[in-house]
Amino acid sequence: MRIATWNVNGLRARLDYITRWLEDRQPDVVGLQELKTPDELFPHDYFKELGYEALVHGQKSWNGVAILTKVPATLTGTGVANQDAFGSRLITANIDDKVSFTTVYCPNGKNLEHADFAGKLGWYDDLTQQWQLLSDGPAHRIICGDFNIVPKAIDGWRGEAGEGSIFYTAEERSRLQTLMDTGLTDLFRHKYPYAQEFSWWDYRGGAFHRKHGLRIDFILATSGLIDLTEEIVIDRDYRRKIDDLTASDHAPVYADIAL
DNA sequence: ATGTCCTAACTATTAGGA
């Protein structure tokens, strides 16, 4: 089973680009973030023609997450408890009764002085609490998405020079670590302990070509899935322009798991 | 380097992104 995560930066503006990627990579399950699309405008029929059912937790203008799936799936939850003010950022489904699949769009935080920074930390606290409380359903669980945190210096182009700035703070990293301490493994970092690969590059200033990126999009999985993971790829070719189609500022990330 | 770029929105300028 090929599972994936992708912050598409506007689903409707990205529809043709997303189609190219789906046809080329043929993922079975995809967590999408930053739909910027209200539920009533989600193109269910379009994805159905491509072979995907869509489970959607959207909103007007901003945020929004969805799960595309080729295999039978059941929606089991949306949203982080007590965090409605941050918008639509989490959706969970049981995939074929084999794995619980969650995708998240974690808050950005803006800057260290902004109220959203403290809010980001609180959002993570509530996410972890909710994650721990979820006890029924499949034992295999995946949470993937745009986490908006650089886990280690190697995961950002600025390296050690970035330490302490937003995305690189000890406060943010401790929140991510607390979530991981519930029994989650970063599949990319586990398979490639020393690789420097990025999943996001700023649109501005030629950041992609200057290799000024961050690795902030992860697939986190429970321990039973580690040995079942055959490959994990940050698909950076799909951060490039295709013909006249503009890419998202995030690359897709996918894993092939023997489920 | 608060320069740059992209999206959505009460279509023109602004907010948000990371």
C-alpha cells in the first residue's frame, strides 16, 4: 500500500498538477493539507473519475485537510478537541480496517512574539492528548502531514544557524517529541538517518534551486509498521513547475508499506 | 535582506503562508 502526504497550497488551483502526480505515482491513500476550499466546493466527482473517494474536512479560504483513498475507508474523526479557532486541520479514517490514518496541518505560529506561536504549542498539546486517548480501531496507526517544525538542524538549510528561530525552537521540538514519544517513528529519518532532504521550499528568491528548504512534512507511524515499510520518498520532482502548471511550495512524501 | 511568490477573497488589495 502506497500512502502519502502533501500540502497542496490550494486544491482548486492545483487540481491539474495533483492529477499528474496521482497518475504518475498511483498512491492508494493520500493525506492532503491546505485545501483552501469549503466542503461544498470540494470536487468529489472529479476525484471519483480518477479512482479516489475523498473524505474532507475543509473550510473557506484557508486550511482544510482531506484523505483520498482507492481502498475502502471509514471516516472516524475530524478536528482537534478545543482547537476549533485554528481552523480545519485534522482528519482521521480507518483504511480497510488495517490502519488508522490521520493527516494534519499544524499551525505555523507566524513568529515567536505572535499569539499564534503560543497557540501552536497549545495546539500540539491538545493534538497529543487526543492522539493518546484514541484507543479503539486498528493497532497500526499513521499520522502524517505538514508539521511546521524542523526536527533537527540537519532538517533545515540554515543548519545550526537556524537554531532558536521559529520552526527550530526547543519549545516546538519538545511538542513534536512528546507526540512521537507516544510510540511514533519518523519513517524518513528512520530509513535515512543522515540524509539531508527537504519537503518545503519558499516560492521566493529561487529557494528551490538554491536548496534553501526545510523538512517539515513527515509520515509518522506506530512501531509495527517500521519493518513493513519498503520505501519512503520525498518526491522533490513534484516541487518543480510542470509545463505551465505551478507546483505547491511543498513536495509530496510517500511510503510503500506492506499492508 | 520583511527584496522575492502564490492563493483566496465582497476584483484590488490584503492576509496568510514558513
